[in-house]
Amino acid sequence: MLNKKQVLITGGTGSFGKMFVKTILRDYPDVKKIIIYSRGELEQFKMRQMYPKDKYPQLRFFIGDVRDAERLERACEDVDVIIHAAAIKQVDTAEYNPEECIKTNINGAINVINAALKCGVEDVVALSTDKACAPINLYGATKLTSDKLFTAANNISGSKKIKFSVVRYGNVMGSRGSVIPFFIEKMDNGAKELPITDMRMTRFNISLEDGVELVMWALKNHIGGEIFIPKIKSYHITDVAKAIAPNVPLVEIGIRPGEKLHEEMITKTDALNTIDIGKYYAILPSVSFKNKHEDYTKHYNGKLVSADFYYASDNNTEWETIESMRENIVKYVNPEFKVK
């Protein structure tokens, strides 16, 4: 699928980008070029040490910001595939810096779309978040707007051979700024208690590996305009804390600005356009000039979900336990992890 292709990853030095590059190099040894496009020179320096030029000549590192349309367009020359992972992701950061969040998450999405259309890119998959579903914070609102921009881009592609789709999933285990490394760092620094925003809180859970697998699946199967959602487990935030430090008291500190008690990935309104395609759900575009709902259903051998269906972290049928979270931490975050 990616052999002989040129791939560009925006935000490529992040947790997802690193795993995606590792996966491409393992599964597609004949990939022509992988372009890491990001604005952080230190993170690019660190990544270059992982992949020396003499051993990995197919890797290229471009300093650039998705806000910079001209630079992005230059980076996209001769590119076949774009994975758009760049974003301002921290909820509280977005609340305190709203214009900056909009410039990156919305204007950046527009720049990616325009560069892809102008440079003859064939496949674009953008990463979304559960916070884009019925958003109550600016980060979620900007990502919902981004999702709509990418799915609608198929309608302005004309005769160009290009497909735009989105993948949406929940909290990634061990990603930068996420709760597991936060709790582990707290304990490593001698904390006598762990802060919990709300004891009732639940979240979706996915590993980086499964996130990459979803993107690869989308690249291979999408026909354009879909928002793909994986069927994954939920967890109670208190169970994560107990998995890491079962004997440490938990202290409730209150929900942060823009935070939800529970996350959604498909609302009841979305259900009108959602099909079950086996391992994943797909929210279909409400307006599509290229494909009808019947085309998607036939392509995926899918089935429309019930009218009252919705998919949220608190109504999930599959749950992580304290024991399974502990196993996941060892498997996906830190092989040397020990209960504190």
C-alpha cells in the first residue's frame, strides 16, 4: 500500500508520528520517502538520532508549521499520502489561547487541504479526537470544524484522484500529556496522593499501535468523506490511579475548564449517518456529491446503526479493569513498570 509512495506526516515528531514511522519502516520497506513535518527542531533532532541518515535515507525532516501555507505546499510536492496529526491538543491550553488554537487546528486544516489538492496528493487521513463529538471546549470545537473541513473537501476535489477521510478515537495510552505518565511521574516524585478531577469520570482507551492500525486501515479502505471510529474499551479514571498506586489516597480536585465527565464519539444525531462496519464504525458525510450512503454501505458491507444509538465512554459495553490497565501499562507504556 505504501511501497513506492511518498508520505508526509504533519506533527510527525509526536507520539503518533513516531509510532507511524516505525510501522511504515517495518511493514513497507520499499516506501519511497517519509517526510516528518513539524515545527519543533529539538524533537526533530531527537528523532534524527533514532533514524540516522545513512541507515534511513528515505526519511526527510522539514521544519514547518501547518499555519504556513507556502512552506506546507513546498513540503507536499510529489507527495502521495498525507497523515495530518499536527494540532494544539491540550484542552486548557486551547481555552487560554483560543486564537492560537484556531490558527493551528482550523487554519492549519485548510492549508493541508489546499496543499493536497494543489500538489496531486491521492490520500489524506486526518486525526481527530473524541472531544470533537458534541464539543464543550474550544479544542473539541476546532477539531469538529477540522473534521467537517476534511470530509467536505471531497466535494471540491473535482476530477482529482484524491480522497479525504478522518479517524476519531479516545485517549491514547502513554501519549505525551496523558494521565498514565502523569500519575507515574507523580509517584516517582514521591507523591503521597493522586489528584482526580472527578471520581465519576470515564474515558475511552486506545494504544498507539491500535491508533496506527486504524489509520492504516483507513488508508487502505476509505472512499472519501468517512469519519472512522474504533470499537474500544472504556475505563474509570479511578481504576487507572489504582492500577498505578493502589495504596495511595485519591483526592478530588474538580473538573478543569472545558473538561467533560464522559466522552462521546458518536451522538444520537450522528447515528442517522453511522454504519457499523465490523471492527469500526463510520460516520458518513451528510452531504456528498460523489457517493451515496448506499455506496458506503455496499463498500464496507456495513449496516446502519439504530436510531437511538450513541457511543460514549459511560455507556460502553467493554471496560478495562484495574488488572487489565496494569497489563496495558507494562505492554504499551513502560515494560519496567512496577506498582507503587
